[in-house]
Amino acid sequence: MASGSPRADPEAGRPAQVAPPATSEAFRRHPDHKIVTSFPGLADVTGARVLAEIGDDRTRFADARALKAYAGSAPVTRASGRSVSITHRKVKNDCLAAAGYLWSFVAATHAEPAKQHYQRRRDHGDRHPAALRNLFNRLLGCLHHCLATNQVYDPAKAFSQLTPARP
């Protein structure tokens, strides 16, 4: 857009993570609010964004793998002959991926089991974005399970396999 020209949307220049109070209030009334906000790193704004991108139709994703692929947190494995390449997804829901990056960053900073999982991935050789994507993948699978079974997040169940990462 040329400078000085009026914007079609007056909210377009607003930062993506600033939600109007009405959005937070509506999210607090949602039946899944308690489940979503029980996760470390998901409060009203990020939790509302994640739930909005996922949707509240439980039949939309057949399983957690489908949700992870949609979010872009599941790795893509390409194999041909003896060569194997594991990369990140380029085709994904960018809004959910961005919210997931923030979610996993806050979780890795403030929640001890998530911090340990992140550090294990870093010690394994993952760079920061890959370690966060791996943590987001783990948390998203837990969120899918919790929403499907109507349970709140339990770190003991989510990170019960605190074994060293495979090389």
C-alpha cells in the first residue's frame, strides 16, 4: 500500500497478539476454555487463537497425526533408496504454526517438563526452531487427546516418557 493512503481495515496495523477484551471474554465462556488454558503457555489470547484455528468440531481431524500435519508441527520424511531426508512442513496453517511457536516458547521457558523436553532436543542436536516445533508437536498431540477425552492437561501424563532422545 502506498504511504499516506487510508487503510481499508482500521485494525490492520494492530499487533496480532493483542485481542480485544470481547474476544477474551467470549473465549472464557467457551466450553473448552478450562481444558485449553490448563496447558502451560496457553492463556486467553494464545489459547483463543489455537482453538479458533483448530475449530471445535471434534470430527474435523481423524487423529492427532492429522492435526499435527495441519499445524505443520509433524516432520516430513522423504526416502529414496538409501537416502532419507527429514524436514519441516512448508504447507501448513501459518496462523496455527505461529501461535504454536509462541505457545511452545512460553511453555519451554516456564514449565519444567516442557523445558526438559526442549533441552533434550537441543542436546540431541536440534536448533532452536526445530526443538520448539518438536515441543509444539508433543503439546498439540496432548491437546488433541485432552479435547477428545474432556480432560485437563496433566504434565505427568504428557511427559511421562522422560527418556533420553534417540540419536
